[in-house]
Amino acid sequence: MVELNPIEQLIVNAMKELGATKEQGLKTADDITKKTNRPKSMVTNALIILANKGVVKRVVREKASGYYLVQQQVQA
């Protein structure tokens, strides 16, 4: 299990609510920013950290990168 800080946990919960639990449900940083009502820079930085921890996967696309959860069992 991966330890998450409160912002990372908020983002993981938002991604679950948005349905970003598999590659077909990719969500952009903008989608997650709107859902969490946090600054985009904070969300983007947390997504990078979550990707490094192996909790989310980043998929590079033409317009905007998409993210989805790869690890369902995370601990706050």
C-alpha cells in the first residue's frame, strides 16, 4: 500500500468519482482540477507525484495528457 498525503488522497477520490479507473476513462488535469476545486498547479504536481508512486498512469496524447488510476488500494 502507498501512503498518500491529503491532497493526493483528494485527487485519487476525485478520479474514482470521475470514473478514471481504467485507460478508457482517461481524465485530464483540467477535469480533475474542476472536480477538486483546487489550483491546477497543485493538481498537476500531485498527479506527477502519484505517477511516480505508481498510483496513476499518465498517457501522453496530442492535446492534453490523460490520467487514470492503476492502483485501487491506496491508504490515506
